[in-house]
Amino acid sequence: MQDQAQERRLVTVLFADFAGFTQLADQMDPEELQVLVSGIFEDLAEEAVAYDGTIEKFIGDAIFVVFGAPVAHEDDPQRALRTALAMQRVFAEHAARLKKERGIELGLRIGVHTGVVVAGSVRSVAEYGVMGDTVNVASRIQAAAGPGEIYVSSTSFRLTNREFSFREVGPIELKGKEKPILVYALTGERTDVRPVIDVSAPLVGRWMELSRLDLAYQSSRLGHTEVVLIAGEPGIGKSRLLSEFTGLATASEEGANSAEAPRVLRWTFSRVNNRAYAGFIEPLMVELRIDVTSADAQTQLEERLAELDFMNPKLVSPILAQFAHLPGAPEPASDSEEWKRTMFIAVYDLIVALARTRPLLYILEDLHYADAASLDLLWFLASRTSRVPLLFLLAQRIGPGTPDPRPSRTNFTQLVLEPLSDEEAARIVEATFDWLPDELRDRIVARAGGNPFFIEESLRSLVESGAVQKDAIGEWTLRDRPSVLEVPATLLATADEVIE
Ligand SMILES: Nc1ncnc2c1ncn2[C@@H]1O[C@H](COP(=O)(O)OP(=O)(O)OP(=O)(O)O)[C@@H](O)[C@H]1O
Ligand SMILES: [Mg+2]
């Protein structure tokens, strides 16, 4: 149905609205109000422009800004959040003044949402709003926020949670939306993502582990479903190993041939985003390029299944639509074992269909945070023989209280990442600051206990404490010999993180 000329774009929409506006309107003469409001708007708009957002509209007492159209940046969601924070700061100044001068309480609510919008030959971005419901969702999220708050949809959250901190709000019902959507309150930009130094040592050691992964991969390519669980303490290098391996697998000789290059689906479970089956719904919908907020998501799904040569896409797509909670899909009639099995088989068929076209690497990280439903489905998929190249790569922290993964099966390998040797650890230090005195290098190594994350943190703390500084020509030098190596609070917090 879609016109060929139509264009799909990912945009982040910021919607900001005054709270307390009616009270203001009651107390002021219209002309004065006009001047006041447009003054505030101008200040807000200035922040948006500074981050290259496009001011779309002033609607009464609201403003909406689009990031990602007509000009797109790689970090549009981040820009939207920085704008939102800046707007709240600016607004707070106005509000404080109004309160003092007139005793009026005024607040700004902001909602942010990222989504795909479809547009034809658009000249003004405003036309996007008519066609996608991204703008509507942003405005509804905004309405749920309290004065002074910035609410962010789970889609925007996922794209930005490395750089920003959030408080979980939970699912909120949106008028006109069948499904509640998960919302987070933005609390600020993270200070622990410190750009001071870029510690990016080349991979040190881990050759044995890489070859074990490759062995499993080669076996999966012969049609055996393989499962490898990488376990280890926080910061020991689980994610890094997985990234290095996928890099090798995609760049290898076989991989260079695009039909053979593996398809990589990757999901990291998190402590806050625990919706049932999260580890499968999200990566699969992304891989199938389905816009899960769009009204025709079900049609898209059916089309993709047909492309994957499903014999009966019409039969399977409603099941998967329910599984993924696509708009318009009914809630499952029952929670029965029978329904669960139907659903699991549909997901299995989908994964097999994907793997049939190209080897499939299915990566699930931070399994210790996984929801029970995802685990249930994972072990179901892992225990079926598929005859297609399918490799599950799992990473999990071990520590007190971590659940045991699973009784081992023949296709199940567990790799426990041991600490790096002192000699390997020293190489990470040298890759970053090769001029550090040996004695200091050794002290860092001794403290880190073979944990690469601890090494990186020690190096960062050298910079933060001022012991290491850039000199006039931009070279790092040691200012004074630190008598103690500080262990930063963030590091302690990570190390002590209780595993639920
Ligand atoms: N073998 C290695 N050589 C060089 N750097 C490494 C190595 N292993 C890990 N690192 C670096 O150490 C840091 C921590 O590693 P990583 O994030 O992979 O740990 P993790 O085990 O996944 O931790 P978490 O349990 O917190 O997820 C990263 O910056 C990573 O690049
Ligand atoms: Mg990790």
C-alpha cells in the first residue's frame, strides 16, 4: 500500500508543555501574557536550536521539536535529552522569577519518544506528525510527566541509557494506545562516562577462549545448535570477548562473502527493563525491521515471514504478533502451557528461518538480569536440534548468589573467564601510558587482580586525581607520584553490585 516515494526516518521528538498555564491566563492580561509566554518560548527554542533540533510548532502553550529530520545526526536521541535538560534549567529560572514577582507556580513537562515516521515528499517536518504517531506518543508521555520532569519512552531510553541516568517510572497507559508503554524519568547526564582518557588497549590474551568460541561456531555451521556461556566476575572481559569474536567471525574469509557472513542478534538484559521475553522480542523485531509502534506492524511482520519463505505466514504471524505485543494484536486468551508451546515453536521457526539464510549468532548478555520468560524460551530453543547454523553466545556474571545456568548438555560449553596474568595486565597499562614508571605500573597491576576493568579505572583515576596531566604540547606526563591509588566510588559500586 505504501507509496514508493515515501520515506521512513527515525526521529526523536521532544514535546514540552507548560503546567499551570491556565492559572497564569486567569491572572494576567492577554497582551502581557503573550509577551511573557513568547519570551519563555524563545529561550526554550534557543536551546533546541543549539542542539540542532528543528522547532516544529508552538501549539498554544506547548512546543515540539524534532531531532533527526530534516537533518539527521548519529546522536539525535542524545541531543533531544540534552535539550530537554537545558530547557528545564532555563525554564526553572523563569519559574523562580514568576513565583517571586507574582506568586505563580509554573512548571514544564517534557516527553521524549523515538520512532519511525513515514512521510512522502515532505517539505516541512510538521507533515511527519500527521503520518507517524511518534509525535502523539511524545505528547502523551509528556502529559504523564509532572511539572519539572522529563519522561522518556523505552525506545529513547534504550538508545541513551549509557550516557544518561534514569529513574524507572513503569508502564503508563496512553489514551488511544492499546498497550501501556514503559516510561523512564530522565534524571541527568551521567558523569561516570568520563571522556577524560580513552583506554582502548588492543585485546590482550584470551586466545584460548577465542578458539573455543570458534570451535563452537564451526560446529554450529555444520548444523548443530551450540550454546556457549561465558561466565566471570564483573569487568573481567565477557562483553569484550564477545565483541572481538563477532568481529572476527564477520570479517573472516567466509564472512567476507556476504551470504556466509553471520547475522548477529545481540541483546543485553538490564536490571530495569524486565519485560517478559525481552531478550527475544526486541532483537527479533529489530532484525525483521518491524516498527513496533506502527499500526501496520502486523502487516510488516507477515511480509517479512513471507520473504523468509514461511509456508504459512498468515498462520504464524498472528502468533508472533501476540508474542511481541504488536499494536492491534489481542492478548493471549490464556496463559496455558499449550499456548506457550505454540508461541515457542513459532519463535523457534522464525529463528531457524533466519539461520537458514545466514549463520546466526544470537548473543544474550548479562543473563543474570534476564527475566524468567526469556530464560525459559532460551533453553527451549537451545535444546532443540535445528540442522541450521545457530550459535547462542551467553554472558553472565558470576558471584555470590548467581543462579546456576543449566545442567550441561552436549551442545553446551561453559567458559569461565579467569583473571588476566600480571604480564597481560601490564600490557593493558602500557598500551595506554607506556611511559609510566615500572614501579607504578606494577602497583596498578597488583591492585587490579587481573581484572581489566579495574586496570582501566585505576588509569582513569590517575588522570582524575591530577597525578597525570597533559603538558603544554599535549603529551601525558606524570605530575607527581601518587602515594595511594584511589579506587573510585563508581568502581566500588560496580564491584559490590548485588546480583539478583
Ligand atoms: N583481554 C582484554 N584486553 C584488553 N582489554 C580488555 C580485555 N578484556 C576486557 N577489556 C576491557 O576491560 C573493560 C571491561 O571489560 P568488559 O566490559 O568486557 O567486562 P564484562 O565482563 O563484560 O563486565 P560486566 O560484567 O560489567 O558486563 C572494557 O573496557 C574492555 O574493553
Ligand atoms: Mg559486559
